[in-house]
Amino acid sequence: MESLFENISSMLPKGDFIKYQRQIYLKLNKFTRSFFLIGGILLIIGGCVCIMQGKNPYAVVFFMIGAYYLYSFKNHYKMMAGRYYLKALSTGSNEYHWIFYNDKAIRKTEDAQIKIDLNSLSYVFETDTHIFFAIGKISYWVDKSGFTKGSSDEFKEFLNEKLCQKI
């Protein structure tokens, strides 16, 4: 099977990775964010009810858990992005060799190789220097200048076609 695109990309700085992961997270995880927001508000209301009933130890517990939920609503993407970034670093290489076929992609490093099903594509966006795509909750990126086969414009069009096929 002949590849459609090939790319050599390097690891992103952590700050950039977290910033771009947040954009994907805001699009994909509305349920999780809603759960943390509504749960946090309800727990804080529960804490107020406990104070009114004179059950102060319970109130502290409700307030603490509610505060954690509200914190998670605001910062959950950072925790998840940090986890994904550490996982990406654990491959032991700062350079990825991407090979894209019609329905799958293979990302190779010095010590590992993963296969990605492009039919599960959930989101695509681009910056000045990278094209990001998400499979489920995990985002991947390719350097626009790193294409050894195909071009970044053709690749973005290919991913958008894949995304539109799902709708």
C-alpha cells in the first residue's frame, strides 16, 4: 500500500502543547466540563444547606469537594494535557516520522511505532507552523514544513475530507 503523505515532525514545547490541547478539549469535552461545573455548584449549595442545619463538618467536606470540582472545570485540560505530554515524552525521541495512508496513520520514533485509525478523526485545526488533529481525546500534530511527500495544504484538505465523511 502506497502512502499518501509523509512527514517528519519534532516535539512541541510543553507550553504550546498545552495551549493547543486546550483548544481541542474545549471543543470535545463539553460533557466533562458541564459535569464539573454543575457538580461544583451543587456541592457548594449542599455545603450552604449543611451550615444552615448546623452540620458544619459536612459543610467543610461539601465546600472542599465543590471547590475541587470548580477548579477542575477551569483546569482539567491542563491536567489531561500534562498527562498526554508526559506520555509523548516517554517515547524517548524528539522526532516523529509520520506515514499517512487513506484510512490510517503510522507514527514512528526511534523506539516505538503506533498506528492511528483516521476514521476516528474528531477535530482538525491549524496554526502558523503546525496542523493538529484529534483522535478521540488525544491530539497529534505535524509540522507544516516537515512534509517529505505531499504538502501541508493537501494534507489539511485530506483531513477535512475525512472529518466530513463522518458527518
